[in-house]
Amino acid sequence: TNVVYSYAGQWMYFELMQTMDTPSDFPRAFLVTGPFMVLTYLGVALIGYSFGVAQDDLVAGVQRGPGLRVVAMLLFAHVAIVYLIKNVVLARYVHGALSPNDLDSRSCRSYAKHSAV
């Protein structure tokens, strides 16, 4: 399941490229964000390992107290941001499938349709 989970976000790259003003800039954007994400996740793993978390679940390995609260808040922020990013892309796709005529218009009606999705 880890391999499947690792590549679960790949579908979103095509949707992001479609919404970009210049899709040819996507490889350049990915060359910046890709290594940043790898270094960030590696940094979190190394910090967790340095605190003695040897389990596969970082949050479960943190002792109760202020450290666990910080980890839980950061995990919540991470999940909320990922949800918002994926939801915007998915809502735009569904809006385009249901009502392609006003997908790019900046009217109250278009915003209402996009929000309803």
C-alpha cells in the first residue's frame, strides 16, 4: 500500500498544468518543489528518528506533552493544506465537466457554481 500511496497524487499534475497560464513552466516549478518536498519529508523523518521514534508512525511514537501537541498541530496544518489544494483542483474539474461555458468567467454565478461543487 505504501507504493500505491506514494503515487496517489500523480493525477493532480495534469490538472495543475491545465490551469497554469504557461504549462511549459511546470517542469521548472517541479524542479523547485520536488527537491523541497523530499528534503522536508526527509528532515521530518530524521528529526523524528533523532528523538527516538523507531516506529513507522511518527505521531504515535512521540511522548505525551508539548511535543506531541506541536506534532499534532503541524500534522493538522499539513492535511488541511493538502485537502485545500486537491479540493480546488478537483472542484475546478467537476465545475468544468458540469458547466464548461462559465468555468473561467469571473461572475457571481460562476463563483456560486464553483463553491457548490
